[in-house]
Amino acid sequence: MRAAINQFHIAAISDYFRKTVKREKKKAAELPLDERLANYIIEGTKDGLIPDLDLKRSEGTAPLDIINGPLMKGMTEVGRLFNANELIVAEVLQSAEAMKAAVGHLEQFMEKADTAARGKIVLATVKGDVHDIGKNLVEIILSNNGYTVVNLGIKVPPEDLIGAWREHKPDAIGLSGLLVKSAHQMVTTASDFKDHGVTVPLLVGGAALSEKFTTTRIGPAYGAATFYAKDAMTGLRIMNELMDPAQREIVISTHIFTTAGGPATDAAPVVNLSTERSPKVRTDIPIPSVAYLDRRARDVPNLSEMWSYINPFMLYGRHLGFKGNFEKLLAERDPKAMDLFAAVERVKEEAASWMKARAVWQFFEAERSENAIHLFAPGAAEPIHVFKFGRQPMAGGLCLSDYVLDKKDGTRDHLGLFVVTAGEGVRQRSEDAKQRGEYLKAHAIQALAIETAEGCSEWLHRRMREDWGFPDSPTLTMQERFTSRYRGKRYSFGYPACPSLEDQQGIWTLLRPEEIGVQLTEGFMMDPEASVSALVFHHPDCAYFTAGEAPSNEAPAPMPGDVKNDAKVEA
């Protein structure tokens, strides 16, 4: 059904572009030359850009003056429009592509001493973290707004960052990381910076970060100017302010946080030591049988089917910045929705020849033991692994072990585990596209891979429900599937119900996901980034909730949030 809908949208897009392109070209040609040059950047188009750059040079304007004049004026307007919610991330990337093409053309006519650099920044994803889609977006935005960017990549330890600071002498350092563990690694890194005399402004960003955590934990650990950049364009604004002599002093002085948060910040987290099953979870339901107990690993050959399980909000909204109901507006032929859909379809068409989705999964016999789950080989008396969980810090609070039913008539309940990935070759292909100045494609490749893995997890979870004996209703819509309107739930380590990433090691011991190309980093994150792991429960009372760490674990727990969204640390 979704394939048919896609064909309808593709045909509509073709018709739309045939009718609009000529009219837009005529309108742009009527503008004065400087406005035209700025407009190429604002519109994110290269059609006619090079001839107009040559025309401007023929008037005697130096290449560097063209860059710092009309082209940079265009990028400034792009930033303004984005901050006013009139442009989305995908359009900003197209503007960056036009800027890259313009600068690349003009550089051949510039003297070696000429430079358009406004400043220099070192960027890195922190130690133990493999997520770089956000950091790469920051690199693209800054590098095409006149900044020199030294991108150190992923899993960068503090000593390498300190070495880069000494070598490159940057005006600022930017740290990125996705999960809660990475936010705490930023505190450690900032402290190491302080111990080694690093004092340049520090920009931090990532899904798990918050302004409060930045000002009460990272900033005091650093002791120098520290900024929370909630997105790439905020990072650009901060850099512009830092490099503006009229603003620099006051901006730095107002972002030095030398005092850690008050007592609430450093207080021990509330721990519910109860081991009683929550009264919210029924025990009078039958134990469903499973069709098989052997480990299964396979390539998932039908990418089109996986893509039909992608949540449009995540791909087009979260990653590519579309505002509003994408599917509804696409059906109404909204120009931005159609442009973005067409761009992603082009990436999909190419990715279909190289992207690979893979999965490994297994059902295990399981028994609940207070706040732990014991997993067994078929019929074995001794467990082969034990997962320990924290409990929701409230009366009658939930724990994941509550969802495992007690043994009945000698029959154990079961727990499913899986790992899926679509990340093979993605980082290199994205980097290649970025180096060619194809920024939207570079970003879309990573976004598509991440959401392909998420779609694959949704697909596999549906299959596991079928294997468990309770297939989804034929009337269940994909949107209802995205909001978990089915029996049971899946939970991933590092998220609110089971926040300890270290417990990922148990999944790796049992499933051996290395066979499908997924490794664990020293921080227990999955590499490649476009990978998903999960525990799968069948209990109809399953709900998403926030639990503390199991008492035997020491890693900091995330704040409340939905398992399908990134948790944030507040203090």
C-alpha cells in the first residue's frame, strides 16, 4: 500500500516541478546581480550561479569580496529564515551546497594569502560515542559560514582533544554525544580540559543534554566559557557572537559557570528497593508459547518493506527538520513536503543498491527473580544470563522484571532479544557525499540509515509478535504501530526503563551481533550508529516508564521520557 502511495507522490512531484521551474527562473533573472548571488544561497540552487559569479568578477570585484559580500549576506539570511521557522534543515543544507559550489569556483581566482575564515573550531563526538550525524551537520553549517572546522570524528578521548587544541589553536571546541552516558563523559572531558590549561569557549550539544546540565555540571567542571547549543544553527549563532569583537567579551563573561548546582543537583537519586511485583501488572494470564528457541540471523532483503516501517515524523521531521504533519501536507502537495520527499526518494533509489539491513534475534526461557530476569537455555536448570533492573521510584512502581510471568505447570515464560542494523558503509558514503559538497545527500544518507534500522526493529518486533502467537490486527495502521498500539513492548538499554548501557554486554554475549556487523564500543554503544538493540516483552500490561539504576549499578540514570525518544539529563 505504501509503495502505491509513493508512486502517486512521485508522479505528482514530477508534474509539480514541470509547471514551476520555468516561472522561478524568470523571477530570479529579474533581480540585480548582488541580490541574485545572495538569492542562489537563500534558495539553495546552483542553476546559473557560476555564470553570475563570473559576471561579478568581470566587474572587478575580488573573489574574497564576493564571498564576504553577497554570498555571506545570503547565508546570514538563511540563518534568519531558519530561526524564524521559515526554512527547514534540508533547505539549509541545500543553501550550504550552493555556498560550497560558489566558494569552490572562486578559490581558483584567489591569492594563497586570501582567506574568508571567520574563526576556527575543533569538533568531536566524545569518548565512547559513535553518533556523528548531528556533529556532521554542525560541521557543514559552520564551514559554509566562513569557519574553519577540524572534525576529529567519533569516540574521541580527552587527550586527543587536548592534543588537537595545542596543534590547531582553535577559537572554540565543540563536543557532541547522543545518550546520557555521553553527557556525563562531557563533564569528565571538561574537567580534563581544565587540568591541562584549555580555556577556549566550549560548545556542547546532543539529544541527552539540557541547558541546566550544561550550566550546573559541564560549565563548573570546565571553569571557562561553556555554551549549550541545542542545534547546528544555535552553534552558528554562538560562534558568530564569539568572533564579533563587539560581543565577545560580554558573551564569554556571561557563560562562565563556576558553581555547581545546589543540593538537588548532587543528591543521591531516589532508589526504590522494593522487590515486589507492581500491582499494575496482572499475573493471571496464560504464558504464550513461542514457535522456536534457536538463534536466528539473517539479511533483510526487502528494503522497500523496511522503508514502509519508517516513521515519517522521525525521518522528515526529526532529522530533516520538516515542520507539521508531513504525510498530510505531502498528500496536499505542499511544495516543501514535495521537495523533501523527492530528495529522499533520490537517496533511497541510490541506497537500494548498497544499503543492507541485517537482524539477529532469539527467544529465551525466562524467570523473574525479584527485580532481575534469569534467562535459560531450553530446559536448563541454571541461568545462562541474569539482567538486573531498577524499579520506578514510587509506591507500586514498575520494574521490567514485573512483566515476566511466574512459572506455571513447569512452563517458563519467554523474553525476546534482538539487534538490527543498517549501518554498513553508511559513514563512508556520507563522508564521500559531504566532501563532494552534496550536503543534503550526506545528511539524508545517515538519517535514512538510522531510520531504516528503526524501521527494521519495528518490522522484526511485528514478526516476533506473530511468532509468539498474537499477530497484529489486520486493521492496525502504521501510525498505531509507531505509537505501540499492540500487545507488549520493546525496551532498549540506555533509555528510561533500563538506563544502564553496560547491560548491553549481556545481549552481545547471548546473540553475538558481531556476526551481523555490530560492535560495542568501550562505552557500550553500538557501532555502526544505525543499529538498534532491544528486549522484547509480550505482557499486555507493558508500559514505558522511568526507573532508576539497579542498586548494583553506578551509572547515572536519565530523566523521565519515552523510550522511543532520547532522554535528557537535567542535573
